[in-house]
Amino acid sequence: MHSLKCSAFNGLAPIKQEEQAVSDIQIHASFSMLMLSAIVLAIALIRERRHKHRLQELAHIDHLTSLYNRRYLYRLGKRLLNRSNKGANSFAAIMLDVDHFKQINDEYGHSTGDQVLTQIARACIDECRPSDIVGRFGGEEFLLLLPNTQLSEALIVAERIRVKITDINIDSNNPSPQGAIISASLGVCCSNQETYLDFDELIKRADEAMYRAKAAGRNRVQSLSH
């Protein structure tokens, strides 16, 4: 009898081992599925986050020139100017308006007008430092924000940009400068230790200086002192 019980017990042992092995496989499979689900979820969250970040970037960018748009210029500019004023640093703004832009569109077409704007955007970027902010303020107007920059330094930057813009030639059939010259009027203003300006006042004064450049004959740089 004892031997029969041992035989029965020995016969059940492999079955239990198989059941345990099946159970282990099922647990391992469940764990693998959970890990796979977690990885898929993590990838989806990363993609969603990147998509939202991309949408936020696009909301800040002017689609034609790839510069910052007006709304983001205000947001970023106010923050940078407040920081500059608190640190007792100079902060310059350059307002740029393309001369006779409507005439360019009428004579050469809107596609050419768009090319002019993109080339002017490139000219501004080329003459600015990585720390400077360049944006399209609207239409044919551009705004440049130069942290830690004195008025005299900003005038030099504005003049370099003005000269570079006159090198743009849009009329390939008529390379004569009289037939295809592009120019811009630029106004410069600065917030410094003498008079700290808020952002709205800084932009207003740079804009006023730009209109003075227009009134003085266009294709020139004008500053507005405090």
C-alpha cells in the first residue's frame, strides 16, 4: 500500500511541475504585455508632447519669413526688456519698414514681394547676434530687439542692414539699380540707464523714428533720443 501511494505521488509530481511551468509562462506573458502596453503608452505621450510643442512653435512663427510673429515678439520682448531694466542694462529696438512695398507688389507681383520680404528677413538675421530677436511685425514691417545694446551700437547694426537691403535685386531682366532697387527706412530707440522704457513705449518711439526716416526721404536710419 505504501508503495502504491508513493507511485501515485510520484505520478502527480510531473503534472504539478507542468502546471507550475504553465503558470510561470502565463505570468511572464502578462508581465510582457504590461511592459509592451507601457512602452506603447510612453511613445504615444512623447509623440503627443512633441506635437503640442511643434504647434506652439508654429503659433510663434511667421509662415513666410520663419521669423517670430508680432504676438510672440510682444510676449518675448516684454520679458526680455523687464529683465534688462532690472539689471540696469541697455536694450535697443529697431523698427524697419520696406520703402514703396505696394509699388513692388504692383509692378513685380505678390510672389516677388514675398521674395523681397524673405530676403530682408535673411539680411536682418545675418547682421544680428544669436542673442538678438528678429521678427516680422506685420506686413512689410520688421522689429529687431537687441539686448545689452547701446543706441550707438544699434545705429551701426541698422545701417549695416540698410546697406545690405539695397543689394537685393529683384528684376533679373533689368539689373540697372534705377529699375529695381530695394530700400528700407529704419527707426532706432534705446532703453538705458538714463530713461528706462516699458516695451510699448520703446516700440512706439522706434516706430516714430522710422516714420521720421520716411519723412526725411526714405532709405535711411533715424534715431529718437530721450
